Amino acid sequence: VWEQLKRRSSCQVLSTDTKQRLGVSRELNHPAFQAIRIEQVSSLHTKLKTVITLSKLVTPQAMQQCLQFLYTGTIDSRFCELQEIRQAAEFLDLPELLVFVSNIQAHEEFLNTDLKQQYRKAVRQRLQDLCLGQGLFSDIVFQLDDGSFAAHRPMLMARCDMMKAMFSGDFRESNAKVILFPGVREDTFHKLLVYLYTDDVPPISPIRCLDLLELGNRLCLPRLVNLVERRVVEEMVHLCSTDGADVVVEHCLRLLEPCKLHNADQLADWCMSHLCTNYNKLCKMSPKLLKSLHPENQEYLSEHRWPPVWYLKDYDYYQKCAIERQREEKPSLKRGRHNSGCLCFTGGKSRREEREKMKELRCSLYEIINVQEQINIIIENTGILNNQENELMGISKFMDLNLFFSQIVNSKVSKFLFVFPIFYIIVCM
């Protein structure tokens, strides 16, 4: 509040009583200046001016180059000797100008590039601190919706063509001390003055950028609009990188159409591109805001959405085909009921079944061996030695074996039909 009072009072301390100040003068003990006085001078506006008389040590050409350096950070040595400029810089205590001239005299002009950038940066900071922060030497006040703000006519006229036309033309604002500026808040006007005085825009949130965009478009300041667009995009990119993507989508929805209205085309294009890229999230988060957009914008978003509809359909079809193919190529983990395999990789139940089968097989083999031994004993006891009797015995033996095999087939051992060849080999031995 105190800072605002100081800014307002800086305009009110200027007295309007010209008779008391007219003709006031004072001698100065300074190597560059002789005297200072107040007199009435004809210019754009007939009013009192402060006139400073230079000493003979500073030539008018050198003083002009010093003023040019103070305003722009450069000099033009074609119209004045470097030594005269150097001498004037010493008397006026301008160390930056001394270094600048010294570099030119030493044929090291390339060093002045960094010097000019540093000097201009310092001048911007001084303007912001003295002119905006303290309202020093302000000569006009803007009455805003929520307060007032002091400014300087020369700076406004130099930086804004509309301000120049307003203050130098036949408008009533040209001679006014207080200018009404409706539809503008103090915070927005302060950012405007920061741009006019420093050619930069302070950080601004996407929520509050529309007022400044509207004011920049209203005053025909395309560079201000561009700087605001850059600031807003940088802020939204930062939000996207810090888990604020959902908030950015909402900001883009709210900024899209107003940006087009205020000729912020670059910011509108960025918002449109971001909405197209996040179209699926947009439909889930803010379907009502999406439907509130102009039909042309809705059509553009639907047409340029990413990923497009055909891609989503093809992707779903690809996923289904991949799952089906994986099922077909994947081998069955279940073992067959009668499959044989290594006992180390079979279950406990299958191993027990295999043991029982092997046990039954051994029993059947033992029975066959016992039958063979009984047949051999019968043959030895009968003592049949002739060939005919041996042939008859072989026939009877074969018949007995067939009867025995029929008994085996009818028994539990019928499950193991592969035993018959082994049995036949043993009998024929």
C-alpha cells in the first residue's frame, strides 16, 4: 500500500503554479555543467522545462553521443572525435562509455558486443526499479478499474504507437494529467508497463494471461502478444513435466477460442495441437467443455486427433490376433493320461501307476517262466526220444501253450499284449 501511495504522490507533488517557478536558476560547480534554470520552452506542449548549461569542456557533439549511449548503449563516432567523447564520459562519470571508447581506440570493437548487452540489461533493471517501482519523475496517471498507476509520457510514446498518437494528437488525453483507462486492472497494467519499459514480460499464469493478451491486442502491440504466448507455453510445458498434464488440458480448452479472438494465433495453435494429442484424455476429463467449443473446432479436433480412430481399431485387432496366435503356439502343459516319460518329470500319481504296471509285468513273466520249467520237467520224465514222438510232443506242447495263452488273455495280464512275443521266444528255446 505504501508503494502505491508513493507512486500516486509522485504525480501530485508537481506544482501547477508556474509563476513561482518561472525564472528560477542556480549556478553549478561542476566540470561539465555551468548552471541550471527553469524556463518556458516551445515544444510539443508549451510548458516549463529544465535547461542545463554545459561548460566549455564538453562539446555539443560529445554530449549528444553521451546521451545516445545512455539511451541506446551505442555511439556514432562519425560525428565526433573519440577523444572528445572520452573526455565528456570522464566528466559525466560514465564508466561504461569509457570502456566502450577505449575498446574502439584499441581496435578491439568485438569486446563491445558483450558490453552493450550488459549495459542494456542494467538500464532495464534501473528503469524498472526507479520508474516503475518508485514512480520517479512520472508525469501522467492512469485511472484503472481497481486503482491508479503513474507512468511517463516519453516512454509510452516511444514504445507504443497508439500512446504516441493519443498524447501528440488532438485528443483530450494529450493535455490531461489523469487518463481514464476502463476495462483494465492494476495488475494487468503493471505487466504492460514492465513490457514498455524493459521489453520483457514477467512470469504469468495461463489463467491470468487473457487480460494481458486482450490489452496487447487492444493497443496494437504484437510483440507483447508474442512474449505472453511464449511465457504461457513455457509455463504449461513445465506443468506437463511436473504431473500437471490434466490441468494443462483444461487450460488449453479455456484458452483456445479466446486466443483466436485476441490474435494470439501461436498460443491457439499450441493449444489445438496439445488437445489433439491428448484427445482421449480430453473426452474422459471434460466432455462438457469439449461440446461447448465451436463446431469447427470440434470437427478439427475429431479429424486430427491422435491416435486416430483407424489406428485404434487396427491396434485392437492386432492385439486380438497376437493373443490367439500365442494360444495356438503355446504347448499344452498337461501330460497325457497314458503318455510315458521320465519319472523325474511326472507326478506322484503317474509314477505309482507305472510302478504297478511294472509289478504286474514281472508277475506275468514269472508265471511264464514257471510254466516253461514245468513243461521241461514233463518232457524229461516221459523220455520221448524219437522224432515222431517229439513232433507229437511239440504239437501237444503248442496246444498247451495256446490254452495257457488263452488263460493269460482272459486274466488281468490282458492289458499287456506285448508279453506274448517274449513268451513265444522263451518256449521255443
